[in-house]
Amino acid sequence: MIGVAARLPQLTERDYTLMHEAGIAWLRFGDFGFDVAAFLQGAAQPEAFEAAVQRVRHLKGLGFQLMGITPGPREMKGSGLVTGSEAYFDAYAKISAFFAQEFEGLIEWWQVANELDIWIFRDTLDMEHSVDFLKTGIRAMKDAVPSLKVGINITLFPSLPGEVDGNTELHEGLVLAEGIYGDAMLPVDYAGFDSYPGSWRKGGPESWHEYLDGFYELTGKPIFIQEFGYAAAGGVMTPEEAEQGLYPCEAKKWKFAWNGEHSPAVQAEYLTESLRIFSEKPFVLGAIYYNWRDAPDCWQCRQTDCPAETAWGLLDQSGQTKPSYEALKEFTRNLARKATVAPL
């Protein structure tokens, strides 16, 4: 199950053709244009949501498989409800059930919210309420449509406080993992995992062995890698800059690098080696590369010269393919060849 994360409203028929040629069969996204307040008030959804529904139908017709992401705590601000209250969770259960039913037959795989072990995404929820939030969404979706494959994603694992921004002594990733996968009665189907060794934390493709083996032992669930990738641009901080605790958006550089640099060539090597490791682990279901196309500016600091969120794509900003795209295409072709070889 090989796919990419993408901004669906920006995709063209040329993008779809390039994806098919590269063996990309899965798309992961959460840009539904959903209005929480309108839903809870019984009002009609905006045109953006209706456009998203039609887009999903179109993609399904083109042969893509879809991994949907439900609204998270940041979107729930629109509810006007007290965060963490009973009414708040009741509202989220209704929203989750709606997504399950609205897209039944179109989206079989779902990720409830996104990386609630990171403060940016859990917003004002504490860790206990974050576990409750995820459980609420999982149960509501499975109750509404039992055949769905539902899970969550975690990124702060292994828990190494201070190594990566957001990973503190609270061990956020472990708290969420133990809260979700430690509940034997929770109908969760897979363990979603995100990580960027070499960019957001030290290491490289070789780090995946420790990460995935440990995560599988912890969760006991088959793993779907919801996000992985390598930034193809950006300098590397000096030891002095790193010791200052500068965030990449502040330094306009990376704290970490694999093979000494962030470049298109290294990005391609990183992708190939990571996919090779994933494919050799029988408990790994698939992987989503982040992301399809380079962004014109960083979504965190909104600066065009920031490498933190701008150079992850398989395509550059003008839509031209990068070496990483060719590397992915070559990998999927080799994988297909192996699959067609009859066993002795």
C-alpha cells in the first residue's frame, strides 16, 4: 500500500497520470472543507465540502484508494463547546459517525485526527483528554460502519525527551500509544506511525528498524506508516545554533541531516532505502510519502525561505518531477516484478 499525502484541490489530471505511472495507488488527506458549527446546528455544509465529496468520487473512479483524516481538536474550536466537556465529546462522536456514513463505500480506511501527541495538533486538549478524543472518534466510526479500518497516528516514538521539538518529559507519544493500544476493548484496526529521522529528529532510514520493531512490540497492531519523508533543501545548524534550541523556522536550517545534507539527490536515496526497509517487515501494511509537491511557503512560519515545510515533495513547486519521484517509480516497478515471479 504505497501512497502520498497531497493537497487534493490543487491536483490536476497530469498529477493523477504521474501518480499512476509511479505506482502510487493511495492518497491520504483531510481537506474536506467541513464546517463543524454548521453540522452541529443542522445547517447545510459549504460548497467546499460538497466539492470535496465529488472529488472523492472522482478519485475513486480513477482507481485510487483513499485514507481519510477526520477533523481534530483545532477544527473542533468551531463547535463553541467547552473543550473536554461531555457535550464536546458527544459532538465529536456525531461528527465522526457522519464521516463514516457519508463516505461509506468511498473511503474504507480512516485516521482519527492527526498526531495528537504534538501540541500543535491537540491544541488545548491535555493528554488524558486527547486519549478520550481519539477513543470517541474510533468507537463512533466503527459503530456507524463496522467494516471500516480505523486507527490513529503517533510521531513522538521512541520517547526521547529533548531530542526532537515537542517530545518532552511527559512522553506524549507513549501516553497516547498506551492509552489507545492498551485498551483491549477498543476496536482499533492498525497502528499509524509518522516519523522523519534525518530531518525532524536525528538518524536516517536505518532508524526505521528500531522505530518499527519497537512500535509493533508496543502496539501489537499491523503498522501503517502515515507519514515519512526527507526534506530536499535547507542547510544544517552549527553545533552552537543547535545548542541554542533554535527551531528550524527560526534558523532557516535543519538541526539534523542524513548523509550530511538536504538535497534532491539525498532525498531520493532516503526514499529508496526507507521503502526497502518497510517492504521487508511483514507487519508493515504500507507507507504514505509526505508529500506530493513542494510548497511555496512554510505553513508554520509562512516564510518562503524556510526549509521546514517547503521541500518535501516528489515534485518541485513548478510541478516538475524530482529524483525522488523517479526513485519511487523505480521501487514500485521492482516491487511489481517481484510480485509476479512465481514461487519455486
